[in-house]
Amino acid sequence: MIARILLSLGILVSCCASLYAQQVEKAAADLQKAGAPLAEARRKAIHALPFHRPLTDEKLKQWLEISSRCTMAEFELFLVPLTPQEQKLLEVIETKPAPIVNRLHFEDLRGILKQKALVSLRIEQQREHVRLSHTTPAVENLLYGAFDAVFASVGPPHGSPRYGDVIIHLKDTVREKGWATPFSGMHFMYAVRHKDARKMQDMLAAGEKLPASPYNPLNLGFNDRLHFANYVVTEQYWNRALAYQAILVLRNLDDSPASQKVRARFSRMLTEKDPQKFWSLFIPPRLKQGTAEEEAADIPFGYLEGKFDDQLSIQFFESIEVPADKLDEVRNWPEAQPFLSLIKAKAPGTP
């Protein structure tokens, strides 16, 4: 009788422990922060058994920092020894904070001024007012939780024009709230993982689920997240990560005339004192209908896509640049009145 009672108690304890483990793992999976799926994948990679501890905001932040340090250490290991020219770039770039820029469509600017912040797609969906247009693909959300991020380019002086004609320059202090990767999730999926990211996105947009089998070329799962996790760079390493990208570009040039122009541009960067001109050399404006040789000569030395949790208050805006022919209209909006000192016209020729 006693043995039967003890057996029953053991089963009960086992069931409770199993239920607790499931609840903890579910809580970890439900953490809605950009980067959480990457940390989950890394945690599973170091041990197959459940950790029975929730993935909290603080642990996620600590993991991002650890992952970033490891990435930088591996870069250093595989790049050394550096040439004097390469070493000079590391010294020069640290004195010129990389521009951090958000681009958006003009029709969304009024909403941004009204809510006094840039917000993630998740936050936008939770609000009842007219939604802003977002370009965040569901593929990127599955990969690393992109619906919970606000994005900005790190490096291009004027951001990425394909995201809109309004330029929001962010203060350098905003970097303390973010992390980055050297490209978007969509680019990673098709260029690095060699998957049909567009077809995957179309499936998700149609309400379909991606294939569960890891052997299916349209699957997005553990290996994709584990791979993407190796690209995480936290803010204190952004300039150094861009420099390492530039060194790899330099080392992989050939003897073509275009490559000679790239080498010359690299040399000019080392003596350029003006930060704006430095970053324009680092990431030249994209040419419209340029020849193959022109595009090769203007290859960017590096790029980072910054990701920030949930929302960025307008207190982090340094300036808001709008098309010159729209400036008077914007300055007359009631929502713009508290922020007139930030609003200016884009300089002629700015993409």
C-alpha cells in the first residue's frame, strides 16, 4: 500500500515537473522582443534539454552582448595580421560615429509626429488609429522577431532611399537601445541560406504556414536562426564591425579597373577628416542605371541594419528631412508645431 502511494506521488511530481517545464518553455517562446528567437536557438544549440528558466528581457540583452563579443573575437582571429592600411582604418573609423537613419514614406510622417515616436509593426497593430505602412516581412519575424523592432540603417549618410522619401536622422545615443546585423533577414535568407525568400513571404502573406520539415527548401527553422545569430553586433562594436566588413571587401578585390577605383576610395577614407564625406566614401550613393563597372567601383564597404525594441521616441530624432516641395505643408501641420526645429528640407541631390 505504501509503495503504491509513493509510486502515485512520484507520478504526480513528475507530471507537475513536466507541466512546469512546458509552462516555462512556453513563457520563453512567448517573449516578444526582437532577437528572442535567436537566443532560443542558441540556448537549444548548447544543450538539447530544456533549461527550465524563462528567457527574460535582461537575459536576452545579456545574450546579445555575449554573442556580439564572440563575433568580434572571431573576426579578429580570422583577419589578423592586419596590414598597416587596414589597421589605420580601425583607428580612423572609431572617431566617426556611423550615421543612424530611418527612412519612411511621406504619407506616414504625419502619423509619426502625432504619436511622437517610430513604432514597431506589433505596436502599430495594437493601436486603433490608422495604421502606418510597414515593410517588415513575416519571414523576418519568424527568423528573429522582426515585428517587435524599429529599424534604421547604420552607415549610409542618408539611409536607404527604397524605404521612403523622408529622412529621419537619429541621435548617436539611440545606439544604446539597439543591436544590428550586416543585412536584412530577407537578404540573409536568399543570399546566405540560398532559399526562395520571396516565395516564403508570399506563402505567409497568403495565410499559409511554411513547411515544417528542415529538408524542405522553404523551411525556416533552427539552423537558419542559429546561423543568423552569429551576425549579431551590439552598439559598442558597430564601427568596428563596419571596418571589418570593409577589410574583407578590400581583400577580395581583383585587378580590374573598378577594383583599382575601390582601392583608391579606401585610401581616401584614411585621410578624410569630415565625417559626412568619410561615410559617403564608405557607402557611396546608389547609382541609377549605372554600368556594371560603375556599380563595381561604387561597391559599399559595409552596412548594418539596426534593430530597436518596440518604439523610438521623437526625443531621439536629430532631424527630419522632407522633400523641399513638401516643407511648407509639413510645417503647417498642427502635429508638427512642437517639432519645427527638427524639420527641414532635403538638400538638393539627396536621394
